Amino acid sequence: MVVFSLNFSKYTPSGVMEGEDMATTTLFGKTLRKLRIERDETMMDMAAKLACSPSFLSSIETGRKPVPAGFVSKLGVIYGLSGEVQQELQKQVEESAKVYRITPDVGDQALVAAFARRLDVLSDNDKQQIFDILNKD
């Protein structure tokens, strides 16, 4: 089995990759912080409820760490969030992802590899055409 990881982080002019040493706050991180503040909770309070460390929670809020699988569901249960709110949060998580792991079928591996290698050299028009093809109903 071949697993591809597509990393969409960008390098800064200094050569430091965003998301490692430079935090890029995501919409999900902002929403999580807003939820915490609206509930009048400290980082320690929320971390205790979610059974994680305050530093890990801070890393999610600031975009330094990816949101782990099941985190939105856990938030939903602990904070009594509606299904609609949880769906919106999950959408925010997916839109803020910098690394995507996929396991293509054997016949699709060459396609995925070619796409990953050439993404940065595709024109905006080419990208739009691919996007349109992939989003046809």
C-alpha cells in the first residue's frame, strides 16, 4: 500500500516553513478560542475538559498543530454543540488542513504522484479547470 502526504504549507522568504515555527491562525483556531472565551474559560479549563494539555490546545488555536481526528465530536459532546455547529466546525478543520493523507488505488498512484509533483507549476487556469472537473455534480 502506498500512502501519499500532500503538504500545502508554504515556505517563507527566510526558509522557515509556516505552521512549524510560524503560527498561522486558522478559522477553526479562532472559532475554538471564541468558544472558550464565550464560556469564560481559561486555556487550562478547556484543556482539562478535553483531556489534553493547555499547550496542545494553544497549538490548535494558533494553527501550529493540526486538529486531531474526533476533536470536533469531542467538543460537541462536552459543550453540547448542535449537529449543525459541529458540521461547520468540521468544515473549518478541513479547509484549514495543510497536509492531506490519501491512499490511492494502484491504478491511480501515478496520477496522484504527477499531481503532487506538478501542482506548484500549474497555471491558475489549469488549476481552475481541474477544480471544475473534480466538482462536477
